[in-house]
Amino acid sequence: PHFTSIPCRLCRKDVPVELIEGHARVCEQELSTEKQKARDRLLTRSGLTDELWTLPVERIAEYLQSNRRKAKQRIRLAGLPESVRVKVWPLFLDAATQRQMEMVSYADLLGAFANKDSSSVQQIDKDLRRTFPEDDVVQNAGTLNSMRNVLTVYSFVNPDIGYCQSMNFIVAVLMQSVTEEHAFWLLTYMIDQLLPPDFYTRSMQGILVDQRVFKALLQWKLPGLAQHFVSLGVDVDSLICQWFMCIYCSVFPIQEAVRIVEAFLLEGSKLLFQMAIAMFQMHEDELLKCSDLGEAFVLMQSFARITDCEHLLKVAFSIRIPSERIAALREMNLPVVVQEQAETARRIRERAARRAAAAAAGDSQPASPAPVT
């Protein structure tokens, strides 16, 4: 399929493909002043000005404890100033993770595991250079070493998961804003507390369940688009897997991914569904015009390039999805996934048994007599 024009990710106007980059630069300059003015008006109206974050960290912690709803509102509106993330993000850790920090220091964990080898560590070493390869800050030797430390320590602390590709992008984003130690504990919090169980384990039951949950939510929120996907044979499973497992970190430029991770730390896994629904909602009209599977797939692969992350988050926060509904859908779909995996495992065992039986039968056949000459 050939698109003669695509919508600008900022102003949403259709622009010829060959002019989109130049148009986006001009559009961004024109909109930046208005966006800043709108941001300031919203923050002033909410009473959450940047002065809050200049307070000592203890005062900020007290504020977050007593005004978590307002803090969420502030981050939804505009995010935190870049300079304060290093002291504010660690305050998002839950009580369970904070108790872990008190029981064992990251320095001790690093000393115990930094120089150990494993299949996980070998995969980590392969993936580091593939993580935001064009970003000089990420590819700095010091940053790469810190990322390796965080991922290696986590792989030994949680051997049921070890290391899973996509975690490298999450850690790279965390390292943009916090220290190596806090990146480790935030990663631990995200995987152990915010994401469902078995999201990164070998069975991948968590992500398989959430793929089903998302399709149910898509049918609920955008039924016309869901039906159109059925008629075209569009399966969004691979896209949802890509988006969810890296928490959109490998989907958007790294500074935009920082904003997403920040929101995720407060919102939890519900944000993954809100963003996915928002992405499809923003591009629903274009998707409904697609007449075949290939055309729809090409458009979906371009979403990140043509979508403004800040606008995406604004739309995502406006989409109401009760946490109870997500929990109920997860509970309903988990047995289905478990049964499917059991059936797949049974078929694999049966095929292996048939191959073994055939090989044994072949070995037991008497050798053919030599031909008479």
C-alpha cells in the first residue's frame, strides 16, 4: 500500500509524505509556545506549581502520602520537571519494595552478582548495544555499565524471570532520571508489583492473558474498529506484546518514554490498556479506511512516528477503564491461557513420542541384504 499523505502527529492535518518531516518541525515550533502557556494555566488552576518540587525530599514525601490524587493529577497534566525526577521517582516505591531496600542494600547485591555469568547475562551483553543505539547518552560506556549492573543483579535476585528482552529498554529509560541503585529498585517495583504475575517468565502467561484482555476492551470501547479488524483478519497480539512488554519504551523516542514510565509508576498497568485504546482511537478513522490486512498493518507500524506522545497520554487519561474490570477479565482469561498452554504442551509431547517411536522402529529393522552381483 502507498500513502500519499499522513496526518501530522502534532496538528493532525494531512500532509504529503515527502513533506511531513519539514512540516512537523515548523508545526512543533508554532505549537510549543501555546503548549507551554496551556501547561502553565493548568498547573496554576490545580495549585500544583513547580515550587512544590523545590521542597526538601522529606516534605515532598509527606505531600505525596497525603495528596496522591493531586500528585497524579499534576503528572497527568504536565509531568515532573526533569531536574526533580531523581529525588521524586524513588518516592513512588511501595511499602513492600521499601522494606526490601531496608533488608538488603543494592551495593551488597551488586557485590554478590556483578561478576557472575549466566545465560541471562550473556543475553544482556548482546542487547545493551541494541538499546537506543542512536542515543549517545545511553550508549555512553558508563550508562551501559550501569544498565548491565541493574539487569544482571535483577536476573539473579529473581531467577524465575532472569532477564527478558525489553527490560533493557525500561532500564535505559529509568537511567535517564535516577541513579543506578534507584533504577534497580524501580525496576523491581514495576515488575513485582505493578505488572501482573508471569509477565516476563518463560510461560509468558501474564502477557498472553493481557492480549486477550485488551481485545475485550477494544470490543467494548471501539466496537466498530474491533469488527473491522475481524473482517480484515487483523490480529493485534504481536503489537500489544511489543507495546506492553517494554511499557512503550522502545516504541517512542527516549525522552517521551521517560514521560510514559513516570506516568506508569503512578498509574500502574491500567495505563498500558489506556494508551493502547487511545492509540487506536486516535487513528480509528484511518484504520477504518484500510481495505486489507497489509494496509492496516503498515499503518499500525507507523503509529509511533505519527503520534504525539503528550497528546496520546492526554487521550489515554480521559479513557475510563475501571481497574475492577481489568482484574475480572484477567481472572476470566487466565484459565483459558493455562488450558491452551497445557494443550500445546501435550501436542508437543505426542509429536516427540511419535518421532522417538519412528526412530526406534527404524533402528530395529534388519539391515537390507547386499544386492547379488
